[in-house]
Amino acid sequence: MTETPVSSHAFLVVLPAYAVIGCVVYWRHLNLAAIYQQLIFALATVLLLTTVVMHFYSIVARDNEWYR
């Protein structure tokens, strides 16, 4: 399997991390009245956070095995 460049992983850490920070900071300011809206927003935030963690792991460990 070919190695993904660190710059690609770094790009996929910085952008979602910025989005997660925005989601956490502005959670209370959004008008999410229905429970399903809150659930979808929370799931999207968790997905972005998972992306950050996985790509950060790839940078630190120099390992792309989780792609498979």
C-alpha cells in the first residue's frame, strides 16, 4: 500500500479540528429546537472529531493500516 503524504493528513487534521472547535463553541448559540436536530449536530461533531483523531494518529505513528 502506498503511503499517504503527511501534508494530506495534516490538512485532514486542521480543517476538521477547526470545525469541531466551532461546533463546540457555538453549540449553545444555535437554535436546535428538535431533538433530532441536536442528535444530527452531535453526530456530525463526533464524526469530525473521529476524523481528527484518526489522521493525527497516522501522522504520529506513520501508519496507514486503518485505511484497510
